[in-house]
Amino acid sequence: MLTDLLLSATGVVTLAMIGHVAWGRHYRPDADAIREARMHLAGRAARLSLLVASVGLLAQMFTAPRAILFAAGAGLIWAMVEMAVLMAWKYLGLPLFKVVRHMSFITAEAGATRNILRATRSYLPFDTLILLVSGAMAIMAICAAAPDGLLWLAAALGILASGAYVAARRAHGSTEVRGAELQFLTEQSSLPTGALAFADRHHAVVRRPAAPDAARHVLIILNESAGADVTCHGGVDLIDAIRTASPDAAEWLRPIDPVTPSSCTDIAVPCLFTGCAPEESTARLHQMPFIFDLAKARGMTTLFYSASTLRWANFEAFFGHDNPASAIDHLATPETTGLPYAHELGCDDHLMASLLRDRILETQGPLFIVLYTYALHLPFQNDSPLPIPDHITDRRERAAYLVAEAHRTVFDALRQTGRYDDTLIVTVGDHGESSGTDAAAIGAATSRLTRLTRPVTRPLFAIKPPARLHPERRARLEANMARLVSTIDIAPTVASLLEVELAPDAGGSTGYRGYDLTKQAVPQDRVHYTLTVNSWRSWPLGAAMVARQDMRLCIDYQTRTTLCCDEMGQPVPRALYPVADALLTAAMTEPVVRTTIAGVFRDKLRNRNALSLERPVAAPPAIARAAPAAGGYDRFFGHDILPSDPPVGRLNFAGARQDASGFRLRRSESGVMLYGPYVALTAGRYVATLVFAPGVRMRPFVLDVCACDHPHIAATTITALADRQRATITFDLNAPVEALEVRMHKPKGFSGICLGLFITQIAVADLA
């Protein structure tokens, strides 16, 4: 038996080490994410414990040959589950069970299974999968042949998992909370749950009397995952390569500080195509016209050629695929053209650009063209019918080469048909990417979902104005290149050049939140929002960036030591606190932004035992309570304190868990849990009110009042909370007292969150 136990223990330890190597290669939590690291350990130990226990039971239920076969099968299942969990953390930074319902391509109406398999094939590191599968199957088969002690090993692993879980739950940290940030912690609303859908938008456009004399044609090239930092071989910026591919490189203009409305395609693309800001409602998104509708109002032929599939996030319906009311005359996708997928969920950029070139050559009249390239999406297209020079070996640079050549193909078609000079051309990325050139880099490769870093929020953006653009408009366009320019500015700029505007019921000439870059000066104090969740996109974790010309304030997961940081993940310098506070104040006025920021703040403060405040700032909840007497004492003592603060002048907490939501009173705790604030009061009648968050599990408790040299001023038993939130005691002081204390004597079974204590003087005269 001892031999079997040693053999099984060696096998299990070996398999645990294989799993550890796999996780260490592909995903490592942030250095300050102690709780997350412990939870990962607990999860791996629990899954391994279940595997070992299953093999132990199989070995007892079946004879050796069959038990070994079943054990190998159990090892295979464990390896597949472990790989799925690992890939969810690597690419999404979240547990698999939290993200499944948000994965829109899984619910695609057509080709769902095929899409899932393609995405899996693109991202799955097969060497790691083979290591896990072969190791698990072989080791479990050996363990099944020597089953003695397997259940003991499973129990030991279970104990380890439980210990790691308990340690994770007890992991605390300290996060700085400033006054301007504290206001978000009272926000309790949730985001609306909308979705992209088709809408007939042609009525939302009104033609102006003047005919367009500058932009006879429009070309917009949308480049998936193309940030301003993308380079081609030799360190040449992709924008410079695109300019070189055009007939007039000197005519191109480039914003020095572009910004995207989202790091997520299913927000960024609808915003770009409509001019709708990410903080606006789903109803507003479907009310605003597409840029295609603007073109149709001028009688232009509209072309949309997408190398990316539109069979996710309901994009096919959103753009009106096969809908006669659609403003798109020709919509080409991998599915409609029959082009094979080149990587992930997109076809070859060169082939799609070639189809577009042919369409341009055979179509007469004014054209409105959108080409959507996909090569720069992870894990980057690296092979194509268009030969890529062999000396370009970097994956991202090879994809950038294909994108630049797709531009060249379309530019040549415009030149051949005599349209190039009269065409407004905009090449833009929907967002940037944070993983750099190595798609297998450690850390979530799509961390742009929760980390709004500089490479993510600064998209590729360049404009070639039409040759006949009025000098004043060109001068304004050039001046705006030094301002904070967003991709939501494209729609109003196109509308202006085509001499159309929004209909009155769609907002009229002031309906866009973006700016006409050829006529309007982008304000230096412009406030712009970048969101990863909003009214039409859901995700377990959100992130937001509030940007102004002089600062980009990120509310995301680049760091857990502060609630806000800059775009490099660094804490906001104290000298910039006024700017940061002004941006947060502006964000409070936008419900979607406010809710998103509040969610990030609450999540980052969860399971923290301290709030590190620059200055304690109370946030009294809005509840019904006694009105103070004229000139009388009235003060709120909140939960925004540190355990290290002096006990005088604040409410004290004897429990184990305090976070951004309040003092958490747990069922197992009992005794004097809340006490203080040790203040001096004059004679009069007072009301002390403990305020609780909704959801209290009620048990009768005692509330009493005492003070220095006055051990028994008042006491009462609270059997029910007024409005399910308030516990009140009234007391009289016939003379001034020092160090007055209100105490809550909590019994076991009571649980809830205390927000703080009001002490209000309701009569100033001595009642005796």
C-alpha cells in the first residue's frame, strides 16, 4: 500500500507541476492581486482534487483494464476543463462561467459552432494542450493501476483548496479613496440591457439646399484593432506606410491625440458609423442615421466590404443585411462572398480589397465606400495569396503589411477611375491593442476589455481631405489635429461635407456629440468618454476613461492600489488632483458613465479592510429623519475611515470586514460592534440614528448611549428597523457632556451593512 501511495502521490504532484507550468507560461495575476492569485490556487487544487477522487472511485468500481481506461478519460476531461479555464483568464481576464453569457458569437444565429471552432483554433496553444492532455491521461492511468491512497490524496488536495480559498477571502488591501471618488460609491443603479438591431434611419437625414462641392466621394477604411502605435517592418508607422501607398502622401493629416469611444468593437463600430457617443442610450443609437444614410440622402452608391464576419453581436441585423430598407447598396462579407476565413473570424484582407477594387472600377457616379480590414486582429493574419516578403517575420508586422497593401489596392482603383482627388479619405482603427506583437504573451491578451492603456485608447487615425476643400475649412481641419479628436467626429464631419444634417426629431444640427472637424473648433476643455460597457454591451467587468486635452483619467484594472490612474497605470499625481476631480464631476452627470465607474470602484474595493482617504469625507445617505433644531448639532459619521485613525470623532467598528459599501456585520459576530464617536455635546434633546443598507437580516439588538462620567444615559431594544434602514434612539442631556458614545450591541444572527451614524439635536433648551 505504501508503494502505491508513493506512486500515486508522485503522479499527482507531477500533474500539479504540469498545471503550474501551464498557468505560469500563459497567465500570471498582477503583483498586487493577492486575492486573485490565491483563488487561482484554490481553483486548481479543487479541480485536481475532483480528478483524483474520481479516479480513486473508478479504481474501486471497475477492474484494472477498464478502470485504467476510464481514468485516462477522466484525465482528458480534466485537461480540457483546465485549458478552458486557463484560456478564459489569459484572453479575457475573467472566470469562464462569468463570461459565457456575454460571448455574443456563441449566440450567433448562423454558424455558431463553426465560429467557436475557428476562434478556438486561433487562440489555443496546442503545445500546452498536448502537454496537459498527455500528462493527465498517462498519470491518471498509472494512478488507477495503483489506487491505494487516491482518496486520501484527494482529501488532502481538498483541504489545500479550502485553505487557499479561506486565505483568498481574508486577503485585504488598502485602496486610496478621495472625496471626488467617494460620491460614486452611493450609486446603486445598473446599466440598461439593450442590443444592436436594425432600424430604418433614412428619415433622420435632411439635405441642405447647397450641393456638396468638395467631397464628391468618400472612402472610410476601418481597421480592426489598429492602434496609433502599429508599425510595419523597419519601425515605419503604419500610417506612414498608408500615406506612402497613396498618390499624394503630403496631403494627409494626422491627429496627435486621437481617442476611441471604446476598446470593444461592438461599441466602437456602432459609434463610428452613427456618430453616437458611447454614453448615449440604445434608443438614441438606433435613432441616429448611419453614415450610409447620409450618403444615400445625396444619391451616392454605398458600398460596405467587410473582411470580418458580421455574424456576432447582431451586426448583420444592425447593418440591415438582406433588408430592403438598408442604406447599404452592396454589403460584402466572408459569408456573402464565399471567401474562406484566413484567421480567427475574418477572411483575407487582400482578397476583400480586390473585390472592392473591381466594384469601384465597374460602378458609375458618386461613391460612398467603407472597407473593414481584419488582419490586425489577434492573433494577426500571417499568410495570404498576396506574397508577404520573407524578411518580414514579426506576426504583427506581417499583418500590417497586408493592411497597407489593402489601402494601396483601393487607392489605385480610385485613381484609375479619376475619383481620388475629389475623395475624402479617412483611415481609422476601431481601437488599439495591448498585447504587442506576441499573441502568446503572459497576461490577458485582450486585457483591453478591462485596461484602457495608451496603446488601446489611441486608434490609428489619418485624414486625406478632398483637393477642392475650401481653404478655411482645411485650415480648421489642420488646427483640430492638435486637439482631442475622436472617431465619433467622423460622422458629423462627413455630414457637413455632404451638406446634410440630422432631422429635427433626430437632434438637428446640434444632434451630434462629436464635432465637424472642418468647421467647428474642438474645445480645449472637451470631455470625452471611453467605455467597455454601456447600454447595448454587457460584460462582467467594466472600465471607463474620462479624457480631456490635458489628462486621460482611467477607471479600470491597470492597478488595484488606487481607484483611478493615468493611461500608463500610474497613480494620479497630487498636482493633477483638481483636473481629475473635475473629470469625475463631469462623469457624474452621465448616467451610463456614472454607473460604470461606480461598478469599477465597488469591485476594486471589495474585500478591503480599509479605505485610505486623503481626508475623511462623509457622504450622508438620503433618508427620512428628524429635522435639526435651528443652530443645533447635526452631524453624520460615516464608514469612510481607517482602523488606524484616532477613535475620537468617528464611528468605530469592531468587526472583521469593512469595504466601500460600509461596515459589514456578519451573522457569526456578536458584542459591541459599532461605537463612538466620542464627541462633546451641549444640553438638549438628541436623536441618534444608525443607518443600514437595504437587505438587513434582522435580530433584536440593543442600542444605548453613554458618556464620560455618565455610564447610562439611554438604552432601547430595536426589534425592527424604520423603513428597513433606520435604528433610532432619543436621549436628553441636562448638561454638557464629553466623549458621548452610541453603541450597538449586536447578537449572533444579525447581518447587514451599516452606512454610518447621524447625531441630531432636535431641541436646544434644557428639557428639565
